[in-house]
Amino acid sequence: MRYDRSNWGGRLADTYLQTQRILPREWLELDSLEAISMMVEAGLGVSLMPDWRSPLFDNLRVARLPLPNAPSREIGLLRPRNAPSGRLIEIVLDAIRS
């Protein structure tokens, strides 16, 4: 099962497959990570998708395997320059760093 290539994560997975010269036998392309995960749990196939954190995965019987040479994604925090909640933003940043 393929994560939809019109999504950022699906394009990233597709690029990884191409660079590794992997040609999967795909039978379905979905844009729902939740649906893909539940279908994998049901034994309907496997999927290459972002290492996405969700409480949903706590209850699924699926294995998450790291990939060699997998691309990574950097994220950042965007806020207004004149945000009056500067202290709150610092608390969030401290929580992310720890």
C-alpha cells in the first residue's frame, strides 16, 4: 500500500524507493496514514510511510522498522515576531528540546 504521492510524505517515500531501486507491487494508494496502518495490521500488505507519532499506533499490532539511508525532515516553530506569549513559546521550545 502506498502513501499518496501527492502528499509530502508520500513523495518522500516514493523518492526513497526510487533511490534504493525498489519496485514495489502496489495495489492501493491512500492519503490516510491511519487507514494504511489499520490495513497493515489486518495483514493486507506493508507500507513505507513517515515515522509518524500518533496514539493510534499504541494499540496497533504493527512493527516499525528503521530504514537505512532514510531521509529525515526538519521542523521548526513559526510565531509572530511581536507575540505577547514569549514565555509560553519558551516553555514549548524547552519541552521539545528535552
